[in-house]
Amino acid sequence: MAKRDNSFNESKLNKFLKEGRGSGVGGEYKPWLCIQDFPSQGRASRVYGWKTGRVHHFFTDIQTRYFYLLEWEDCVKDIREHYPLLETKDIYTADINLNTFKDKKTGFQYILTTTFLITISTAQGNVEVARSIKSASEFEKKHVIEKFEFERRYWASKGIEWGIVTQREIPRIKAKNVQWVHATKNFEGHVTNTDDEARRYCELLCDSLIKSTDSIRKVTADFDLRYGLDEGSGLFIFKHLIANKIIKVDMNKEIDMNKPSIEIIKEIKMKGVYNWRNAANS
């Protein structure tokens, strides 16, 4: 079997540009770097996004955790990962060793990327901010500092706020909680395929949680038995309600299923009109 050529050259640059990498917004955006571009990325992950309706590509746990935090924030409207810094000819680089960012085999300059370009809704309208995600232990490496300086200058030239995020700025429990409920945002294909029945089950589970002093784990398991549902259906609905912020919990604390709802749930807020199956699009 032929070994994959992972070198970067003008041909690959043109290929990426032709594929539309680094262009588009929302579901149409294509990241400059994808998991399939690199062999055996042990910590790599693909996550289907709530906000974009597309698959996102991440290469480290820190990137993935930060993504979950972005997904949770209502003000975040779009998330573009591995955004390429393409228009760089006017960036001052005389004091930066760009040879560090050249392919060792071909000598061709890599296209540098910023981990996230994020669109945020504000009272003044949508604004974009850029964030680079890196482990704090990497800061001692000169090439990392030089890349950060290049990114800083690039985004300053665009008038876009840029910053660095390390694992120290990422609340791990909150990211873990969002990850735990993330796949349940959309009801479609789970428990039932009708909107009315889905809403009914959600309302019935909320009622059970309010009235019971048993652990949430027991309430959701009993719910399955009471209504003849597949095992795990009650748990799915519970997570779905958290994902859609109908059930409010402290996301900065562990969601302990062995505790009664009164100790975990802060508020249950049903919406007047709600499409339960397609919540991910609401």
C-alpha cells in the first residue's frame, strides 16, 4: 500500500482552495484542516454542531472542550474552526522566523490557522472574535510564541479581537456536562417520531421530576417502565431538556444522577410553542 504524502506544496494549496477550504459560513464553512488530512490523530474528534448543522474537526481535547462551551452560549451564532490566515502579504514578518512554518520536505510555506473564528451576537450586531487554543505547556516553545505573534498581527490588521485560551481558562466540568447532553439536542429519531408525543413525554417527565424525591436515575428508569419505553428513553429526555435549557441546572457542577431532582434542578421552564424533534434548529 502506498504511503500517504502529507507534505504541503503549491499543488496541495491549490487543491485546498479549489475545495473551498476556509470559506463559507455556518453549515457551508469548510475548515482548512480536517482530521482525514493527518494520519493517526489519537485525540482527534468529529462533532456535529448545534449551531452550524455540520461536522466540526478537532485535534486536541482542549479544542473539543472549548467548542462545547461555545455551543452552550446563546450569543454564539457561528463557529469556524481551523480558520486559515490567507491574506498575509502586508503583515510585518521580518522579526519572525517563517522558516519554522515551512514544509521540511518541500520548503513550501504552510498556511497558518487560528483555532476558532467565532461570530457573536451583541446589542450592536454580530461581531467576530478569534481564539487560539493551546496547552499552557506549549508556551515555552519559540515557534509557538512566533506563531501567536503572527496571528496577533494578522487579526489586528483585520480589526478583529484575538486571544489565547489554555486549559486553565476552560471550566472542565461545564465542558463535560455540555458534552454529556450534546447529542440529545434534537429529539428526531429518538423515543418517538411525532411532535405531540415527544412534547407529552417531556411534560410527563418534568412532572415526575417535580413530584418525586427519588434519585433522578430512578425517576428516569421508572419512567421507561411506566410508559413502556426502551431502556434509557427517560435519561435521553432528561438530557434533551437540559440541552434545550428547559431544565436549568448549574452546568459548573457535576450532574449527579444519584441525587433527587430538588438538589440538581434549579428551574423547569416549558415553552409555549416548541418543536421538540427539531430543537437543534430553534
